[in-house]
Amino acid sequence: MPSRTHVCVIGHGVAGRLYHRLLTGLGVRVSVVDPLATALPPATPVFARIEDVPHDPPVDVWAVCTPTAAHLETVATVLDRDPRARLLVEKPVCRSWEAPELSALLAKYDEGRMVVMNQYAHATAPGVLKAALKEWAPGHPIDAVRIAFGKDRRADIAAGRFVDRDYGVFGYEWLHMLALLGTVLPRDVQHRYLTADPEPRDLRVAHDPELTSVAAHDLSRPDGGPAVELYSTIAGPRAAPGWTVPAWCPRPLPGAESRQRLVRVDAGPVRFALELAPVSLPSGTPLPRNMHRLTMRRPEGDREWLIHDSPMENALRWALSALFAPGARPEADLRGIGRISRLAALARTRERQPAGAPSSAVSRTRLWK
């Protein structure tokens, strides 16, 4: 990667400001495209449109941090300006119906390079979990994987933060959960899981007339793999009347951070729980920023590890390296948005049904005895 790389951040909302801060910390020169950008660091070049960005100094990487609905148009505009552009795009990379158009665009501009941000695909803590599985549960296949990502986003949304009305709840944290699932499942099992159609009986959804789906609980068993249970909410534990949080997913302590990022893996007699930051002690005292905790429970006794790591910074370093690496360009992996597209489509068929319908007790018993 050349020295003093120039990254132009398109969209200076919550994601764009985070990119700006982390990239500056990595020694990267940052400019911004956003006609409404405020509270910019001193001397940051800011432009209203992509077309207004000067060609000198050249832009080495374009970081697309606009709302999902504008991703495809933004990528097309950048590639029209520079057919060899390097693009780093926030997830989801596009709306559910736009994947074929995105693939055609990338095929047309075959000298361009694009990677999609997914911070938990490059985090250190999941790798520690994977190594612990091999060391402490040898010979035991994985029986079940449960992942929960939750955050009460209602205050942020009321203040004007982006609302995903296409994917609903699946457009916020679900791709993070799929990335973490991929660090645990064998590659072939993960592929079958991502490309399979979700079973209607295995999906529970809570709806909101303004925010579309606000919580979802998906239970399935990929062919040849363990039981998989994913849960996410953007409206807190009481997502809707009659909604229940899975028993294995502890509620945040009163007054504590509402974000929750949990991975649980059962392998024979051994159970692992990986809590990703933010993490608190049992008393409620928060651990330092970017501190993660892995706990193992087994008949011989429990163990605990604390892991310090910045998944977002790791992902940015990886993305810049991939964009500048010689050889063939990275291939766009659209399986994740394919999975959440099918889940969101299934959820939309439920919008007039009671919260949580219709995932039956029979299907839950089948998976979780």
C-alpha cells in the first residue's frame, strides 16, 4: 500500500464518521463527500458531490458509507469517473433486488476493485474461540451454534439515523452474525446454509408499522451441520406485544449499554460463550473498549479469557490490503445478502400476523431438546 493513502469517505453519518476517525488513526489522508457533513476535523476537504472531488491528489480508495439504498448508484458513479477505482462499501452492499445489477456493473468495469466491509470476519476473538474448540473439545462435533446481536436503536432512529426499510432487522446486524457463523462452521456447511431457503416454520418475526421488522429469531439446521439459532433486535427486549427473547440470551442489566453481541457454541460436554464488546463484569462495571470475553464451561471446571482487539480497525486494514494487493481482484461474495434477502422476503409475508408467528413449538423442540 502506498504511503499516505488518500481515502474519500462518501457519506459522513455514523458509519462515515467512524471510518474517518479510524482511517485518520491509521495515517490515511481523508476527504469527505457529503453536502450535509458537520463537525468535521479541521482542514478536512469536503465536497457536495463525487463529481466535485479533484483528480489531484488522486483518490486511492472510495469508502461508500451512504444508506444502503444509495450504494449501487454511488458505486456506479465512482466507476464511471474512474473505471479502475478501488471501492470499500459498507454492508449490506446493495438492496435485496439489486444483486444482479451490481454483478453486471462489476463485470462491466472489470479493472475496478471492490470489497465489502464486514468487521467480524476479521476479528481476533472468533479465532480464539475456534482454537479453543479444537483444544478443549477434541473429537466432539459442534452440536449447536447460537448467536445474538441486539441494540435498542429507537432513540438513534428518532434522531434521524438511517432506517433499513428493505431488509428490516436483517439489514443491521444479521450479516455480522453470518460472518461469525462462518468462523465456526465448516466451509461447505456454511455454503449450504447461506444458499438454502429459510424454512417458514423456523422463523419468528416482530413487526413495527414504521420500522418494518424489528426483531427476528431464526432456527435451522444446515444439511450436515449443527443446529443454528440466530437472534437480533433493534428495539430492545420488548420488541412487540407477545414477543419473547430466547432463554439463552441474557437481557442487558438496567442502565447498561443496550448493545449485545454473543456467540454460544456447544460441543459435546463443553460449552463456550464469546461476548463481544461491549462487555461488563457481573457487577455491571464495563470492561475497557474493545475488550472481549470468552468463557468455557466443562465438567472439569470453567475457564475464562479476555481478548483485546478492534474488529473494525482489523477489517479496515484487511480491506486496504486487499484493494492494493497484486493479482486477481477480490470476488464479490453475495451469498450473505442472498440469505438476508430471502429472510426479509419471508418476514414481509408475515406483516399482518401476530408478533412471533408462526414458528411452532414443534420446530423448536426438534432443534433444542
